[in-house]
Amino acid sequence: MQFYHQERHRSCLSFELVGTSFAALLSTSNDWDALHDSSAALNQLYNLIYYYASEVYGRTAIRTWLKANQERSVLDKMTASDLAFALIVFENYYPKWVAEIQDTREQEQRRHDDHVADPHDDETGKGPPKKKRKTSVTAASMTLKYTQDQKQKKVYLGCGWKPEGLKHYEYLQNLFAGLLANVPVWQNCKDGWDLYIEEKKRNDDIKCWVPTYHIQCVDNIYDGENSSGEEEG
């Protein structure tokens, strides 16, 4: 999921706001009926699905599923477990992802500064060859909130998650199970997802990966109903 975290940073996030990426969504979890009163919470739900929960299956697998089920949307594929897992992975790893992205940018800036200072420091005049990026010391030594230290001795058949991580996952799973069980609210979320994807296709610098079979099917049904009504009239 780190690649999509980088994609999300390029598209809309500053580092200072990463920790609050899903705060509005979680603040409505005690009353999902209020979800549509908060555009911020709804947008965060769609971001969670678009950037992270979709990676539980993989974007290619979801596109294949949508092609075979053209009347459905990505939200029809999501389960409470998918959403909970995506969110706990984000909460656990985002400090490390941010540190690695910052380290990459700093190394790129140093290479750029070195090249500007002496652009003819080799026979080709193109500057020194690029070195393979290394994980920053800060990121590598970071203690994660919900998973065990990589240097810690692994327990046989252990899952790698700390007890508090497993407990938090169960808590999130129950929260999202409540959302999916609220049929009117979840249906409204599906309707809003279509608008979210249309907006991405219009405005995103990065190509939107979600095909629009579902939206086209709905439009065709709507056009057919209008034509029937006009003929009857």
C-alpha cells in the first residue's frame, strides 16, 4: 500500500495532515445516519476505499470483477473486514511511509543540489550515476503502533500483530459492519461514490483507475425510461 500512499500525497495530502486523514469518518461512526451531513467524512470514506481498501484485492482484480459485474460498483465488493484492515494498516504504517517519502525527497534534493553545483563532474557531463535509495535510519528504526518490531524474534505461527492491534482491528470491523448493515446509508454512499469517481476523472492529474461500467449502465437505464415515457406521451 505504500505506493498508493505516495500517490495520495501527490494528489491531495500535506505531511502535517496525514494523521487526521480519517478523523472525520471515525467521528461519525457512533451515528452512521449522520455520515451524509459531513462531506469531509464521506470523502474520507471514499479515499479509504479508493487508495487503500481496494488494495486488499488489488486494482486489477477489482477492474476484472467490475467488467464481469457491470451493474455493480466498487462499494459492492467491499466488506467490513476490508475497510477495517485497510484503516488499521494505514494507522500502523503511515508514520513510516511519511518518513520514507521525506527521506526520498531529501535525497533527490541533495542529488539535484550536487548536480547544480558541479554539472560536469564526470565525462558525460550528466553528473554522478544515481544511487539506489536506502531506507532512512529514522524510518528503519521506527517502532510501529500495532505490529511487532521486525528485529524481534518471531513467534511460531504468530501473525505479527500486537494484542492491541488485534483488539483495534476487531473494534474497527464492528464499526464498519454497522455502516454496511445500515442499508439506506450504505446505498447513499454507493450513489455518492459515482460522483466521487466522475470528479476524479475530470480533475485528477493521476489517471483514475476505476472503470465506469456501473455509471454507464445506470445512465442507459435512465435514458431508456425517458424514451419510453416520451413514446407513450
